[in-house]
Amino acid sequence: MAIHPRSQHLREIGIVRWQRRASSTPSVRADGGSIELKALSDKVRQCQACSLHLRRQNTVFGHGPIEADWLFVGEAPGSNEDKQGLPFVGRAGQLLNSILFSIGLARDEVYITNVLKCRPPANRDPMGDEVIQCEPYLHDQINHIKPEIIVAMGRFAAQALLKSTSSIAELRGQGHEYSELKIPLVVTYHPAYLLRSLLEKQKVWKDLQFAQSLFSGSKKSERSI
Ligand code: URA
């Protein structure tokens, strides 16, 4: 059987593509698929809670079907995201697409968002007060989407979602639960870090395999809410 060029590329970097599972989720844009989520994205668009609103071109609320089983959370929009108002559309986004593909997920079937909804200047790290102001939007978003599994990409997402101050190294490699919703959560490296550190790709692959196994074992109906 002929190998797809993308699969060939993934093999070369040590990643074997998983078979995509049949999706039962209709592809509905979240901001058109739920009144509550739309209202929340309108609120974010108006937000002036921290100084990041002064320089933004667009807020970056998130993108994907509201019925998505998988939620991927990054750090903050970069310049491409700020221009387009969409998450992970730059180089890190291309790598994220490949990572998704490697575990049989298409970008349009997962929900992708960030801890911060506005771009920090010069792509600096989010500051404590920015995270404190913006985090409630993320928690509300998750409450509306109620995914089956959450992948926290990078330190800021992991610490915000788990209300932890531990490092990525401490948080990786174990199953966590998000809030009282008890949604399985896996911590992995941020795609932008992988662009600088290609050797860590295998670790991300392992993390996502782990997430797949937690996902297979989870059922929405078994959660308390
Ligand atoms: N990095 C992030 O954390 N989020 C984006 O949307 C883009 C780059």
C-alpha cells in the first residue's frame, strides 16, 4: 500500500500515524453552535480587563465544534493568531496539525483554544494578572464544551487548568482530572517548544498516546456533571 507523504514524514521523525476513528461529531463552529458560547465569545471580544486589549487586532476565542471530544489548550495568541482571530494558525499551528494527524484527529474535529485570548506583546510569557483576568473565560468555555479529554500544551495551560505551580516535568506522564467535572487531562509540551527542541517530539507522541488511552476509557455519561 502506498504511504501518504505526510505519514512518511511522520515516520521519519519517529511518529507512526494512527488510524483516524470514525467521527460522530458534526462539524459545527462553536461560535455558531451554542448561544452560551457565542455570548461568551462576544464578552471576550469586549473585554478590557487587562492592558493586552490596548494592542490587540483581534481577540482569539477558540475554534472547533462545540461537540468536540478533544480540547487542546495552548498559551496565548501570537502575531498570526492576533491578525486572523484564530488559534494556532502560525508555525506552531502547523506542527499542531501534524501532531493531531499523527493520532488520527483532524483539526476540524477538535476544539482549540488558549489560556489568554489576547496576544502578549512581542510574544512574551503571559503575566500573572493577565492569566488571573482571562482564566475564567477558559473555565466557562470548558463548561460549555464539556470535552471527553483535555490536552494542556505547555506550562501555562497546565498550571491554569490544574491550578498548580508544578513544572511540566512534574505534571507530564500522569493522568490528571480537570475540576469537579473530572475530565481526564494530559499535560504535554507546547508545539512552539517542539519547534526549538525536535528531540522532544517522541515525548509528545507518548503523551498523546496516553491521552488516547484515557479517552478510550472515558465516557461522558460516567462523569458526575
Ligand atoms: N501559541 C499558542 O499558545 N497559541 C496560539 O494560538 C499560537 C501559538
